[in-house]
Amino acid sequence: MNLSIKTIASWTIFLLILMQFIPLNRINPNTVSDIAAPETVKKPLKKACYDCHSFETNWTGIAYIAPLSWLASWKVASGRHALNFSILGKATKTDSNQEFNKIRNVIQHGNDHQWCYYFWNPGARFTAEEQRVLLEWFRQTGSFQKINIKNSGYTLPDKIP
């Protein structure tokens, strides 16, 4: 069977169109709890971490174009599974200490743990000053057991001036 380039291109376009109709889980449930931290700490965390590690994900245009949307949805789901700032108050003491150490290690070693996210969103990277402020705050706090977890009750991000 001889397939021409025109036939292959037509079938490829048809399959790409069909892919757009596969539903994905791009929802943001209500936030259960949030870290009560100073604005100098919360702002960089929201900028660099909350898109994948909270229920406050900002689904950009790429999250609606298959097959890249599949990658985006999978990355957010795995990020929420690994660490979710929106449900930190529900974690046990052992879990919260492990999450605290994970966050501190990622901040110390840079935010290249998800290079594809930072490739598409270069402005989401921590600046040197933000990294210094975050590490200092994490050093002073010691663990999530000492952090006051508050119930926000809504999914809108905090207003940042």
C-alpha cells in the first residue's frame, strides 16, 4: 500500500483534531489551608511553586492544546501529589516535616526540578534575593509544625500589590 505525503498529512491533522476532544482534569478544588507566612515569603512561593503544587493553578493556553495539555495536566497532578500547599494543614507531623525538607532542598538547589515549566515560564524562577529570603525564613521556622496553618476558605490567590 502506497501512502502519499498528502494522505499522511491529512490523517495526522485529523488525529490532532481528535486529540483536542479528550477531556482532562483541569480543575482547581477549594483550598483547605494555606501557609500563614509573610508576604516576602508567600509571593515567591506563589510565583514559582503554586502552579504545580496547589489548587491555585493558573491553566495557561498550552494546557488546552493536545498533546501538550496531557503533559501539563500530568505534571500538575504529580506536583500536587508530591507536595500540595493547599492541603498542608491536613498533613501529619511526619508528613509535614518531610514536605518542609523537600521544599527547602528544592529552594537550595535551584528550581530546575521541573525544567519544562520554567522553560515556558522563565519569569517564575526565583531571583537570588527571593531564594535568600526563602531559605532564611525556612531556617528560622524550622518545620511546618511551627508554621501557623490558616483556613483560607476560597480559591482566589492572595492579592499581591
